[in-house]
Amino acid sequence: MNVLAFGIASKDQQGKVLEVFYPEIQTCPDTKLLSKLFPPAQRQQNCGYRELTSSETQDLFAGFTPTAKNCALACYLGADLPPRDVPSAYLKLHLLSMRLYQPNTLNLEGIFTIMPTVAWTSAGAISVAELKTALLAARQSVATSQGREHLQVYALDKFPPLLNYVLPAGVRIADSARVRLGAYLGEGTTVMPSGFINFNAGTIGPNMIEGRISQGLIIGAGTDVGGGASTMGTLSGGNAQIVAVGKDCLIGANAGIGISLGDNCIVEAGLYITAGAKVKLADGKIVKAREMAGKSNLLWRRNSSTGAVECLLNTKEFALNMQLHDNT
């Protein structure tokens, strides 16, 4: 890894960085520029950032004037180490959403402890500790022709919406609040209003996403995650294995998976498959679902007569309606 990025950061009143937007990222940085910004002793640490001077800022971001609440900075990643600070954490999230790295290929260890919880507002990122003062100041602001300038608070969260930072080509996102920065969206992906994609997760594309894609999970091309469907993640207990879904699968509405699926698999609507669930195979054998994890051409369903979960050979071929995924 050898990445140099230039961004604009928001800061709190103590000068701590809250978030960073990186409009320019170089994966093969110019060696002279890199040496000028980060001397060899700094580069040996393989991870670091520094605020840019006024002249450096104007060279890169003409017309941008730093204030007490923001600054321009450069960030360098020489190796795939765990994020060390807010700028390096945000740079790794950008790298994922810009499709430069796929989920589970970057070291994100400790990212939750590094990234601060931020108030995401109509005036940008604000420290939670400073939010009450900002709300009061907005209500006391001078009236305008449209009325008073109220401050809108959209969320208190560590991870902001993807579209406020990166605009992936060839995708459609119906509700921007439901796709976090750090999500990887392949070309042709459509995320419907009820869909959700976490950071370090995503789609190869094209895909239809109407359900939830948890952290660490990647969905193969041509797969449809139905409305209300969910995929088991590893962030808050329960599942220790990262789940993956292959190509051309259908996870029915309100279904769920706690195991990986191979290619061309169908999970019946409303059926949640956990790793320890007992399933009946075509030959009558009873096994735990984990024994069939990752295998292709399977139909997962519940027998309408007995109520038993069955894992059978899938004789159908599922295909997306590609007219829905022409996102040009």
C-alpha cells in the first residue's frame, strides 16, 4: 500500500478532527511530492497526517480558506496498519467506497474507538459536546426572508452517509442515510428505500438491495436481497464467521442467513437460516446448516406440510431484471 490523500477536515473547538472529506487520492503518489510533505523519518511510521500550510492549501484547494473549525490536510498510508487517527480511518473508508479495495481487504481494527460520535447536521459535522450551544445559536440567529435559521440534526453516529463523500458511478441509492461511508457498491447496484449497507460491506454489482447487508459481507453479482431480508454480521455478538453470498442468488423477502451461500441459491421468503439450524436434505439425511454453507445450486425452504427446513437442489435459474439496473 502506498497512498497519499488530500482532504478537508472538520474540527471541534479543541482542534480535534471530527471527519475528513478526501476529494483527491493518489494510489501511486509522486515521490518528490511525498518526500516534501512527509520526510523519510515520518514515512517510516507508515501512517500519518499533517495540516497543510496556507500556500499548500491554495495550491490544492483554490479558494478554500481554513478557519478554526476546518483545515486542509494530507494523509499518508505506507502500509496496511490499523487506523491510527481520524484522518487515516476516513481515508480507509474512502478507499473502500471508491472501489479501490474490496471489503475485508483493509485492516480496520480499532476503527470504532478512533472515530468519534458526531452530530451530522445541516451545518456539517458538529461535536456532540458542542451541539446544544450550536442549536441555541441557530435559534438566536437573525431572521431571514424564509424565517429563522434552524439547525437540522440528521443523526448522531460515527459513520456518515456515503453520498456526502463519494459518488460511485452507475449506482442508484433511494435513501442516502441508509448507506454508510465505507460501503462498496459495484456498478449496477440499486439500493431501494428499505435497503441498508454497512461500512466494509457491499456488492459486486449489478445487485438489487432491499434488505440489510451487515459489516464484512459482500454480495456476488446478480444477487437480489429481498425486502426486509437480513444477513448476520459479526459486530455485536452471535456470529463469529463472516458471511458471503455468491452470484445470481435470491434471498426472499424477510428471509435471513447466518451462513454463506454459493452461486445460484434461493432462500424462501421468511426463512432465517442459522448455522446450527437442522435441515433435511433430498436423501432424507438431517444435518446442520453450516455443513451446507458455501455450496452452490441450493434451494432453502420450509416444508409446508411438516414445517421442517429443507435444503434441496435448486433447478431454477434466478436473474435480475436488468432494466432496473441501468443506472446511467
